[in-house]
Amino acid sequence: MTDRRVQALLLDLDNTLIDTARAGHVALQKTGELLRTTLGLDDDTVGSICAKFQQKLFHESFDATAGRSIDEVRVGHWQESIEEAAGSCPKPSLPAECYHLWKNSRLEVLRLSPATCSLLKALRPRYKLLLLTNGDTQTQREKVAVVGCEEFFDAVVVGGEHAEQKPSVSIFRHCFTLLGVEAQDCVMVGDSLDTDIQGGFNAGVQATVWINNTGRALPDGSVKPDFTIPTVLDLPDILAKLE
């Protein structure tokens, strides 16, 4: 860290500004009920299907140039999960029904809380704000649209629209150029040690702020954030320390 004044904040989206984890949990509950009523499955099998889908989502590697949309890929996740846990999928349309219910249910729950909106409004006059989120273009742009957060930012950068995503230095340099600032003028704020904090460290930002909303310990060998807070609402306290 240096004595330079902080001019810009780079903020992650998922589980930093919006509670994507909670929205995903609600969406899986609704989709599980669809599976239960449609196929007459027991709770253990439904739970296994949903867990398998989550794992496929977590390990997903989407290539927009491969000829399949993200929707098609995730319908495939549901089909594979059903077949792996239940042995077969007797209703051909069910994987698509599961996907669209899961997707729409998740989007319905995603919101910027009033407190988060107030925070962004308070920060906007003092700092340049940039939203930096990993993920494929369609999925992340849908989230940005449904939560209506674009108005709070000078720029929105979606990793899927660039050759490299966080933690690669190239996407951070792109952000610095958009805002007309240097790395040392910026603070990176996010919940992921591997992408947000490591990326900010790689790019040489003035400080990194880890949103640790679960209270988990810092893993051995992990990059060490400059600051750790349980919620983005505590960010003004960190910025005050940097002044």
C-alpha cells in the first residue's frame, strides 16, 4: 500500500454486492420440488440430483465459440444429473423445465438490498466505481439487468467478454484504462480469494478487501487480503483507514 489517494473501487458482483448463494439455494429448492412431484422421487435422490447439478455448475467451463449457448449447456447439466442419480429421465422435456425454473427462480431472488444501494450512492461522488464480474456474458448481463445496478457504476466489465478473466492481469489493466487510473489508485473488493484478491494482488492495486461473509479461516497458502470484512456495507470503514 502507498500514500496515494484511493480514486477508484473495483467491486465484484456475486456474493459481494448480491447474495447469489442464497438465490441459488432458493432456486434449487423449487427445482427439487418439481423433480419430486414430476418423477415421484424420494428426498435423497432429489438431493443427489441437485448436488450433482451444483457440482457441474461449479466446474463448468463454457466456451462461447463452441456452438452451444449457456442455456443449452446447463440444460445438459440437469439431464446428466437426473440420469446419473435416477438412472434415466423418462420425460424428455424435464431437463429444460428444471433449468428454466432454476434460472428464473434465481433471478427473481437476486436483488441489491436498500443498504447496498445507499452505499453505492454514497461512494459514487467520491470514487470511480467499476463492476468487475467473472462469468459468461449472458448469465452475468442478465444478473446486472435484473438487479438494476448498472446506474451506480462508471463501467461494467464482464469476464466472459474478454480473452482472460480474473485473476489475470489483463482484465484488470483493461479496467484501469476504462477508468483512466493507475493500479495504485484502486482498491479491489470481492468474496473470492482465488479471483478477486489474487487478481488484485497480481495487478498491483493499492489494497484488496476480502468479503468473508461466512467467517471461514484464511486457507493455508492462500493469498492474504489487506483487509477482511463480513459485508460490503463495512467498506467505508476500510476506506477511511486508507485516507
